[in-house]
Amino acid sequence: MMSERIYLNNDWKFAEQFEASMTEAAYDDSTMQNVRLPHTCKETPLHYFDEHCYQMISGYRRVIEAEKAWEGKKILLTIDGAAHDSEVFLNGEKVGEHHCGYTAFTMDISGVLRYGEKNILVVKVDSREDLNIPPFGYVIDYMTYGGIYRDVTLHIVPAEHFALPANGAPALKVTPIVTDLAAKTAEVTVEAAVVGAQSVTFALEGQSITAPAENGTAKAVFTLDNARLWDGVDDPFLYTVSAKLDNGEETSARFGCRKFEFDPQKGFILNGRSYPLRGVSRHQDRKGAGIALTNEMMEEDISIILEMGANTIRLAHYQHAQYFYDLCDEKGLVIWAEIPYITMHMTNGRANTLTQMEELIVQNYNHPCIAVWGLSNEITAASAVNEDLLENHRLLNELAHKLDPTRKTTMANVFMLENTSPILEIPDVNSYNLYFGWYLGELEQNDEFFDKYHADYPDRCIGFSEYGADANPQYQSSHPEKGDYTESYQCVYHEHIAKMIADRPWLWATHVWNMFDFGAAHRTEGDRLGINDKGLVTHDRKIKKDAYYFYRANWNPEPMIYIAGRRNVNRVKPLVDVQVFSNVEEVILIVNDCQCGKMKPDSLKVCLFKDVPLRKGRNEIEVRANDSKKQLIDRCAWILQ
């Protein structure tokens, strides 16, 4: 018998309150809701999020009909994501537990399954905050949600098979090292975890190696001459290595050959060339779905990010879905991956942070897109830098290097952390979250902060891990100012920061906070309760704010033209400024069929036409640009009161 994989996403019963009797075969589940995975334990509100509504211990129940032919095989159950503390029962017997809402886990249920019968599978999901399990929701600035929100899979494997360990690691571990950039030579080490097998035959690019299995692992080393490199968004080429057992069992893994380097003066270097990482952070939730995302939703997120021209994503503040990492591999996006060790150091949470780091790394080791492992985020915002916190970070850093010597570690530091703090000496590279010009201070203080840091520590790599300003698209202003929550000020903010970044190429990576608006229960800003609206795109992905198009003009070489302030429809003064974002050679402005001027975009891809006259009533605004491929036109209408 060959391995079989069965998705168990359909036919679940759900109750917001778990009862111990749910695990019994005689339990009457007729009053439970019929649900399909992925699922969020509470119907996601449209406009208001309250973290208390997710503070529950819910129950999921399902029947597994085990075939008689499965008897004698190994039966494994994998849950890809259940938020946040889970216990799994089969036929009334506990078969597993897991204490993280973002990583996968696998259980062997062979000895409990009743073959040729119906079996009752129950998952108890505790989505309450727990001081032993980061993140702790009352002090973090995003929604943790709850429920079984990723796939559940049943694996039926023969006695001799590729291992599926409890920590969620794939059976194959691939380590590609580019040994000679000029010749594009790569050494690829492939390790297979096996159960009951004597040997493994590996195959890669026409080469075949049979290696003995010793202590459950077989290893082969391949050399690729003139390898095609995984080269970011320019050429994200992926190789596939396969492995086969004597009984015909097969598995495979994708990987990419690339070299990541970090230089305090030159920034990030990909395959020997300067490759400034300029992009965004992403939370996985969205309006109407919470964190129960479909593959199509994740594809849409990637599409929006790529259209804007970003080449990096900071996946905040936890492990994201495997499918999303796969998409990043395929599209060439360089990734910062991190654990949810955030805002407040939890004295009793150390063991769990280490477990989460282990699971993050072993589950994602093969993804060529990942450049750094993040140790924590703003951890000193609500905690003193004491020996316990420092030791937690040292242990995380050591574990990351032990599990993966090929990648660097990093952390995102809150703006008030002094650059003399000993915590900055722990990771390989650092980044800061700064909000001067929004929460406090003036925009120029961002420039001053980084200049001082770079001058004080010229041998350290420093990046910009968060920056942003809230914007409700319903709020517009002809005279934007800090704190007004207008789409207009968000543009002012990002235009300044973009110039600051461009003048400092030594910033190894910069990430806008955030790509998408996201749920944050404590937020009461911009007339939208429970939403952090620093996103360049709204929570439902329907509106791309003006700042999105500013970055698109700067980052995406595809010719484009866009009128900013288009939602500021009602005007009160007859003379207005018309701001246009475009990356073409020249922009023509036409108002009410009359040409009002021509202008070349400045270094930030901005054209600002000053004191453009409007007439009473409706005014048609049009901008044009002749590109070598096509004529670009954008239009909007404003009304002079």
C-alpha cells in the first residue's frame, strides 16, 4: 500500500462551549453548528472587534470512518493551525495536545483508531490568553482570534515510510549552499527522515544517489554546476529534489539556490549584488474571515503586494500558512519570519517561545524566500531589559543558529529602546519600529534617529521594521496634518519616509506597517473601532489607498499614472492642488477638457500641479501620459461647492 493523504476539512460540528461529553460516541451533536474548515470560532464582526468575544473554550467534532484495510498501517493526524491551546481526543481518549496557535502538529492515532468502524474525533480549542503561551492578547496590538483555521489532514502510511514528526517538520530537509557565485556552483545537502527504511534513493537534476538510513536519517550531497539561482522577484527559480524508498514510497521538496548577505554599509546583498529590501509587513486576518483564510485569499494578498512592486514581506507576528510561504518562494519575495514573542516578556513563557522557534524553523527550513528568523517584536515596550529577558533572547538566538546555521537572526525594536541596550547585541542584525511624525515628534526625527544609530554603530546592520500612519479613506483634507487620520496625511508621511530611506541605502530592509488594515481590539481611531488602519489597503482588500499608488509608482517599473486625493470629492476653494503619482517621463493635466499643464515627475515619482482652477459644480480631472507601449489615462471628478 502506498501512502494516502485525506483532507478532513468538511463535515465538522462546532460549539462555542466545549463539553467533556462531546468526546463520547453517544453525545447528541444535533445542536452543534455544521462548519467547514478553515473556521474562526466566532463569527467575525464587520466593524468592531472585541478580544473578549474570542475568550472561549470551543469544541469541534467529526466522524472518521476508518477502513478495515488501514489496519496494520501507521495513521497520523496533522492539524496545521488551531488557535491557541489544543487537545485532541479520539474515541474518548486523548491523543495529543499543542500549545501554539500558529504552527502545525502531528499525532499518531494508529493505536486508538477502530478499523472498519466510525470513530469520533474531537478537538478542544482554548482561545483564551495564557501567560504561558505567547502572544498575550491584552497587551498586543492585533487580534488573536481562535478556532481550527487551517487544514486538518489524515495520513495513512505503510510500516516503511517517510517520517512525519510531531513538530510538523517535513520529511526532507534541503540545505543549498552557493559555494562559488561566479561559477554558480551550489552544494545541496538533502536529509530524509524515515521510519523502517534501510536506504533512500535521492534524485536531483538527472543525478541519483542511494544512501543508507542510519538512526532514522539518510543523507545525500549533490553538486549543481552553473546552477540557476533563486534571484528574488527577477527570477525565483525553484528546484525539486525527490526521494524514494525500496517499497516505492516517494516524497519531494522544492528549494532555491541563493546567497543572502548583510553589509552595514551596503545593506542587503542577494547573490553578490546590492538588492535593497523594500516592502511591507502583513497580518493574515481580513474582514469577514478573521484568520480562516482560503488559498484564494492568500493569492489575492500576494497579487496586491506584487502589483505594488514590493520585494520583501515581514510576516508579522507569528508563523503564517505554509501556502503563503510557498507563494513567496514562487514569486521571489524575501521574507522575515518570526515568532509571536511580542510587547511583553512572559516569565513563564520561555519554554513555549523556544518550542515555537523550533517549530517555525523546522517547518519552514526549506523555503528559499526566508532570509531571517525574528526573535521578538517590541519586547521591551512593556518589559524591563533584565537578565531574564536577555537570557530568553540568548537562548532563542542560540537555538535558531543550532537549527539553522545558514540564516541570520533579527528582532524588531520599539523606538524608545536606547541604542546602548545590551539586547541589541544578541541578534545578527537589527531593525527598529519608528513612528515619529505620527504618534509623536516630527517626521525629520526618523532621519535623525537612523543617522545617529549608523554613526554610533557603523559596523552593525540596521533596518526599518515598522513605519506608518493611520488613514481612513473616508477622511480627506486639503491641508493634512499629523494625527488627522486622513488619506491625505498618510501620503505626506510616506513621501517623507520614502525620501529618507532612499538617502540611506545602508538600511538592510524596510517594511511599511502595514500592507492591509487589520483587527486590533483596543483601537478606537479614525472612526473605525477595533481596526488598525495603517494599511495601504483596507481590511476587506477593496480599497487601495493613495499611498499604495505612491509606492507602486516608485517600486513597480510597469508604467502607471494615478490621481491622488480622488476621494476628496467636495471642494470649497476654486484653486486646488492636483497631485499625481506616475513613473512615466511626462504627465499632462486636463481639467474640463482644457489642458492645464505638463510636468515631469520628481525623484519620488510625484507631480504636483499648483493652484489649478475649478468651476462651480462638477469638474472632470484627467491626467495622461504617453508611454512607449500605450497611452495611460486616469480620471476623477471633483465638485466645487
